[in-house]
Amino acid sequence: MLIGFLFRQISAKLGTLSEQDKNLGLKFIESSGVSFDKDFTAKQILSVVKSDKKADGDTVNFVLTSGFGKGVIKKIKIDSLAECL
């Protein structure tokens, strides 16, 4: 659930998901009773992203959500991702 929350946040910040859909998703996740205490720092998350098989130099192919049940693959700069975390 926390991963889903992070992807929704990133998708909204990168413009593939509307704020309304982000907030609806957040309400759904919150209604499940899941805690959003982050155990990982942005630095730790970026370290994993940089070593991911979808990473290519300073970019990564990232699957972003563009609505409920919809996704889009977008090549983004890892630095841009850092700004979203």
C-alpha cells in the first residue's frame, strides 16, 4: 500500500495523474487502515532506482499511474524523481 501511495504521489507531481484522482486513491488507501510512516529515505529509494534494470544512466523507465486502472510508461530523469520524494 505504501508503494501505491508513493507511485500516486510521484505520478501527480510528474503530471500524469490529476490531484483529484491522487486524493481519491489516498482516501481509499487510508480507509484500509494502513499507516503511512515512511521507513525509507529518498536517498535509499533513489539508490534502489539507480540499480534497477529499467535504469539507463541518469534516466529510468517508470510506470506511472494516469488514473484508476490506467498506467503509462515514462522515461524520467532520476533527478526529477528525487524532487518528487
